[in-house]
Amino acid sequence: MGLGFVLVVLLAFGTWRLLREVPGLLAKAEDAIREEAEALGFRVTFRDLRFHPLHLRVSLKDLDVRDAVADVPLAHADHVDVSISPRRILAGKLPVSRILVRTFSVQAGEANRPLLEKLRASGEGEKGGAIPEILLVDGKVRVGPLGPLARWEAMAWGLRPSVAVYLALL
């Protein structure tokens, strides 16, 4: 009985301490996201970054991704959930296991061709290891004008891009 009480007190103290440190860690995460995006040539804005410790998930709202050089929009999402896998953390892999993007729009065209070519030439996609599962729900995709393609648009209620698509883009 006494050992159980001590374990409950230690668990409560550990949870309290973790929840006290989460806001500082989230501020660092916001800065890291923006710095990494700027290094790749993107300007990223979002609001309401939250960590959900019970579900091991990070969520944010109103994600807006722009080409930093051409200042043209690339993507927007009303809501993004990123699931974290403790098993992947312990294995030393990328901790993100799944990304759910809801109510999104993606655009690509001649205005951001230099950025896409720079990303493809940099080889950034090769060093990351396993790519997490990405699910795009309820959105639209627009490509064009881009090379010989005049314009292509599609509405997507549920889209799960394959690894081949990621590698082709990078």
C-alpha cells in the first residue's frame, strides 16, 4: 500500500513537471520549425501549436507555407496533427509516425519552379530515413502552369501520397 502511494506521488510529480516544461519546449519547437523552413527556402506561419501528452500528438492550426524567394503560396491547411511514436524514438528513428492534414490546398507552378529544383538537387529527401505516413483529407491540389502542363486541378477527399511521389518531388 505504501509503495503504491509513493509511485502515484512520483507519477503525479513527473506529470506536473513535464506539463510545466511543455510551453518552453513548444516555443523552441516553433522556432526550430521556422528556422528549418527558412533554410529550405520556405516561409511558414501557423498558430495554436499544442502538445497532447495523452495521445502523443502535436497539432497546429492555419498552416501557411510560402516560397520565401518568389513570395507565392505553396500550401495551406486549416488543421495538422502529427503523431509521435515512442517506439520510433527508442529506435533512434524520426519520431513522427503519421501526419494528418485536414482542409488543405496545395499549389505548384512556374513561379516556384526554382525552389522545387533546388529541393530536388539538394537531396534533402534522401537523408531523412523512413517517411512517415501522410494523410491529406478534404482539400484541393492545383498544378500549373508548369512546363508543358497548362493547368491541372483536383479535389481530394482523402489522399495518401506514396513514397514514389515524395521522391519524385525531392
